[in-house]
Amino acid sequence: MRKIFITSCFFALIFPVFGQGQFATDDPRYKPLVMGALENLKSEKFDSCMIKFKEAFTIKQTSYLSTLRNCACAFSVGDQSYYKEQMDIAFDLSWSGCKQIFYNYPEFKYLKDSDFEKEILMRYEQAAIAEGLDVSLMEEFEWIRTEDQKYRREMGPIEKKYGWKSPQMDSLWVLQNNADSINTARICDYLDSKGYPGKSVVGESLASTAFLVIQHADLEVQEKYLPMITDAADAGEVNWRSVALLVDRVNMRNGKPQIYGSQVSRHPKTQEYYFAEIENPLKIDSIRATVGLGPIQQYADNWEFKWDPERNQKLVDKVKAIEAKEKEIEKSKENK
């Protein structure tokens, strides 16, 4: 059965690097430098890349993404001393985030199977052991996250090419639903026996894994574990952003307005993107800020549409009318 296609802030959790989505400082000198450095990295102008990063880091160096990119440049030119220095800084900023970045950002692809990758893996394992984390469970969770996104990654391009109701999309959903069923069974078993596996168990970068699986589960499963995930967020074991997403999804599936504006829908006929009904649209940015979510327009930009509360409500009402009419037709057919 095809699941409801509602996007979320894990857009779509294609392994986001939390805290790295914006620039480290508002200083107008910083952004051109790090963007220029990135372009140099992509074009293999490694020395020029390092020069720009060094200048940028005189302004501020709190981004492990930029620092790891700088590491790649230093490694590529053979500057071992600077490479090790920058790797130390990157791992101090976020040892778990560094591994996540390395495997999910395309500019690092050329370093696969190199000593750079070996260094990442060695430091990652050492840091996890030093913090008393469950390394075996972390490896399993990395696999679960991969399986959770495996076919979802393909859905956007396939939908554009063949359409949402195409046989190709149906095939992807069969595969993804099967993966979801396996993941859900495993995560529910863990939650029931040991509680929420958060930062103190699997580290910061994998703390949202259990949430991610529950986010893609059936409604009764979501409702069952929402209180546990809420408690985990209150205890600092998982980001409150995760709770916000799950709250919105549960509300929406129960026919209630969402609170945090995390769920994007699409008009069934015009294919326009819009936010599923929001409880308090005029204060949504303030509400989102309470759980660490950015401005709603910044989020809407991912789908290239403008946030306009009045227009959004009109679309919500139009879709409700379409759905109500479809239900009447279906009911009429059943009574015949």
C-alpha cells in the first residue's frame, strides 16, 4: 500500500547535518570565502581552496563541514601537519557529524578508499568508544537509516519522469514499504525493551534514527511512541525538532491542524505545493523557533513556493472540498 507522501524537515532526512545548514557567521566577508573555497575544492584547486578557508577561519571557525572540506584540501596537497591540525578541530566540533558529512557530501567522493577515509573511521570509532556509546548498535542504525532512505531518494526524480501514480512509483513504494516494515519491527522491539536510543547510546548523529523510522510508520505506531520520543527530547537525548515533526504528522493524519508547519502537501489537481493546515499561521515563525526550526519561508524555499498565510488557507480549503466530494462519491458507490 502506498503511504502518504508528506515531506518533512529531514528533507527528506537525506541525512541532514544539523547545525550546518546556515553559515557560521553573518559577517559579510565569510560567505564568499567559504563558497569560493568550496568551488576550488570541487575543481581540484586544492591550494587555492586552503588559502580561502584559512582567511575565512580568521573570522570564525565553528563549522565542521567547512573544516572537513579544508582537511580534504590539505590532504590532497600533502600538507600532513595542517591536515592533522584541521582534522583535530573538525572532530572536536562534531566527531559524529564528520563521518556523516564525509559519506553524504559529493565533494568527498574522490577520497573514498583513501587514507583520509581510514582516518575518519578510526577517529569516529575511537570517539564513540571514549564516550561509552554502543558501537555495534551505531553500525546497525547506520544501516537502518540507509534502508529508510534508500528508495525515497529515488522518488523525486522518478515522479518527475513518470508521474506520481506511475507503475515505476508503485514499484518503489513496494520496496520502500518492505524496508520500512523491517525497520519498524526492529526499532519497536528496541523501544519496548530498552527505551529510546538517543545521544547517550548512539551519539548525536544517530540519535534521530529511531524517530525517523517511527515517523514513517503507521499512525497507531506513531501515537504509541510519541510520548516516549517527547520524553527523550525533554531529556536532551534527541532534538526537539524531531518531536515537532512527529506531532505535526500525527495531527495531520488525525485530521487536525499541524502546529509547527513541518508538513508540506500538494494540490491533487494543480500540483501546487502548500503547507497542510496550520493551527496558528500568523505566529508560525515564533512557534517554529521554540523547537529550533528556522523561518517557514526558508523551509518553503526547498519546494520553491512562497509562504502566504491567506493563499495557503485557500489551498487548504480547496483541497478539503475536493476530498469531501471524493468521499461523497465513494460513499454513494458503496450504497448502490
